[in-house]
Amino acid sequence: MAEVTQLLVAARQGDKKSAQQAFNLLYDDLRRMARSRLRQSQHFTLLDPTSLVHESIISRGSGIHTRRCHARVPHLSWGSWGA
């Protein structure tokens, strides 16, 4: 996990290669977590795990924390993923 932390620190400083490496390392885990959360959710959503991960990454990456994602799956947030 230290490798991921180092990659995220470098990515935050603008290193695009580190950002891509961190994404590649974390992507499958994020999809597994999203799949699990969607199964546990009692709220209807049209999102599949991949779409949920992508929407979360886009909103997180742009600095926009939209309510739209939380309206679909209210308990699924970056904070609940430990990010």
C-alpha cells in the first residue's frame, strides 16, 4: 500500500504517469467495492459498478462533489471507501 500512497502523492503534484499507475493498481479493487455497495444498497440505481467508479472518479477529479451520485446510492461516498 505504500507504493500506492507514493504514487498518489506524485500524482497530486502533477505526475500523470504516477496517476495512471495508481489508477491501474486501484481500479479492480474500486470496482469490487462498488459492486458490493450496490448489492447492499436498498436504493434503485441504473449504474453498474464500472459506471459508479467512473462517475466517482470524474466528480472527485474535477473537484465537484455532486449530489447526483449520492442520490443514486446515498451511502456510497469516497469517505466510506477510505479515500
